[in-house]
Amino acid sequence: MKLRPVTYALLILVPTLNLLIFYVLKQPLWAWIVAVIVLICAAFTMKKTT
């Protein structure tokens, strides 16, 4: 089973999202919206690959 580029992207994205969420906890509403958009994009990427 080969590692797809998407897998590498997710390995980078997940820790980044964790840091982002931790940072966003101290931020206004617009930052939450950005985080949600990023999560939705990640979800769509997952659906396209499967």
C-alpha cells in the first residue's frame, strides 16, 4: 500500500489543525469560521480520495 500525497498532507494538516484550534481558542469568531472552513476542505479531500 503506497502512501498517497493526500496522506502526507493529512500528516502535516492534523498537527497544524491541533495548533490552530489551540490558538483559535483565544481568538474572535472569524478565526473559528476559518478553522471550520479548513476542516470542511479536509473532509471533502478525504471523500474524493476514497
